[in-house]
Amino acid sequence: MPSADRTAVTDADFYLLERSLEPEGRQLLLRVREFMEKSVQPVINHYWTREEFPHDLMGGFRELGIPGQLYQGYGCPGGGYLLDGMIAMELARVDPSIGTFFGVHGGLAMGSIYLCGSPEQKERWLPEMARMEKIGAFGLTEPDVGSGVAGGLTTTARRDHGEWVLDGQKKWIGNATFADYVIIWARSLEDGQVKGFVVEKGTPGFEATKQKDKIALRVVQNAHITLDGVRVREENRLQNANSFKDTAAVLRLTRAGVAWQATGCARGAYEHALAYARQREQFGRPIGGFQLVQDLLVKMLANITSSACLCAQLSRLQAEDLAEDHHSALAKAFCTVRMREAVGWARELLGGNGILLENHVGRFVADSEAIYSYEGTREINTLIVGRAITGLGAFV
């Protein structure tokens, strides 16, 4: 849609949430929007089809300066929770894979260091990661351990002459094929507790093999990682990661970002569907003038608006240090379900044209499936909320 014809209504900011941002935050959001629309959208189908990451766009990503909005100091911009969430939504609005790339790097990897690292470790790694001179990844999920990772982690860490030796496997690790730092979570053979380690690129015994033939988030470079006697110095062990509760604190932080990503994915599909409805003609008139088409559009908009408002309130709770696991879990579960509905309705509105990549909606439909599952399935997040409201655990 031409810029002159766009408003908060047509861009799906129906309740004007962007006005909640400070002027500098709003300006940054608009810069992200302009870059994503002008530099990413015209080429992203090429990379999506070929399962490639657009490394040639990294210079532009660096210039945006967006990683580290959640963190204060250590070279991070510290823009706050609401701005970080809206940026996540803006990235996913054009391409969910790029949104996921930033979520892994700026959320999971940098968040692990910020929440679990010592001051010296934060100073060592965070500034260069905020500048995107170094890229991070987050290795938690394993080939046979997904939802049960809290008690079932099989990757091990043992001490040996002042170092740690890591053995095991990880799966679905985004960015890991090219990341400079991979956060590996492993169970200590000393005390049985989960600890975090920063494994640097090129460390002997570390192998990351690209996972191919995905139907979703094809731009994201997921890897199957093998750790065979990987030796890590004590100074690369995250000093404040002493149990899975510390790992969970990172997930609590980033799960909220996934809810924003889901909202952005739905929003992107909706905006393409709206533009299509305004220009596509059948029976001598634009299909946007038909009642059933307007019904689909309004249902999509309602899903996006309710999700965005929920996420915005969650950001406020985070800013006031009131957010708990069940708050992020409810947002992730709700927003991903609403996303799935919305992208399906967008595909329905486009008819057969909805499965052509040139119309973009099909990419959002496919990518939504990954967002629906990662960082806790709907069922797991539902049980986190269910435990909070009943006081009874129902995981097994």
C-alpha cells in the first residue's frame, strides 16, 4: 500500500498503541519499519525459498542498533520493554524469520548473559553483541528433550583441571551455524544442577550441522549441535546460572517477545490481505466491498488488536517488575492461537493466490507454525497458567 494511503487503521495499530512510545522510540520504530519494507521485503522470498540467511543485509541491521533494548548499561540501548516488544512485532510483520533471528540473538543469547553473567562477563560480551559485531545463539532444546527440558536435560558438564567438559547434543538451535557465541545449557555431574556456558565459535569438539527441509522459518539457520568433549574455561561459565530456575528466568523474559512476534506475524498477513482486498476485483468491484470479505478482515483485526493490547500490558508489568511466568505463558499461548487463526483467514481471503509466495501471505501461514511451537507449546504454557490459577501442577 502506498505510504500516503496508510494510517494507523490500515497498518493495524487500531488502538494507537504506538503513541505510548516516547518520541525517540517512535522514531526508531519507524526506522525499523522503513528498513524492513524497503530492504527486506523485496528480497526475503528469495532467501526463504533457498533456506538462506541474508548476510548481505547485516550492515543495515547493525545500523538500526536495536539489540539490547531490555538491558541497562554494557553498551545496550535500554529502550525498555514496550519498545522492544513493538520492534519484535515490527520485524515479524515483514518477516517472522528475521524477527526470530533477533529474538534469539538479542533476547535468548544476550538475555542469558545479562541475567546470568557476572558484571565482568556482561562487560566482556554484551557491548559487542549489542553492536552486532558478534552474534549469539541459545542451546537448550535437545533431540529427545523438548517440553520436558526442565528435568530431562541430558547434555552434561564435568570439571577437569579447572575447565568444564561438555558432552551431548542440541537441536533446533537458531543462528548456530554462524553464531560467534552459543549459550549451552548442561547438567553438572557434580551437583545435578543446570548451568550455562558460553561456547565460542571454533571451539574443538563443537559441531553445528544445518537442519534442512523445514516448512517454516526457512531463513532461520537452525542447527543440530554435537558437543564431543568440548572444553570450556571457568570464565566462560555463566557465574549466576546455578539451576534451571535461572534458565527459566531467561525464558520468562523472551517468551513475552514471542507473543509480540506472533502478533507481528498475524499483522503482516492481515495487511497484505487488506491491500489485496482493496485492489482485487471480482464481479466488477473490489472484493473488499463484499460482506464476507469484510467479516474476515475484521476478525483478523480483532485478533491482532487484542493480542497487541495484551502484550502492551505485559510490557508494563515487566517494566514494574511484576511479571511472572504465568503472565508470559498466557500471552504466548493466547497470541499464537490468535495468530494461527488470522493467517488462515488471510490465506482464505486471497483464495488460490494465497499459496503463491509473491503475495507473501503463504509465507506467514508457514512461518506461524514454528512460532506456535517454540518457547513452549500452547499446552505447556496452558499448564503453567493452570498451575498458577489452581495451585495444582498438572504436567504429568
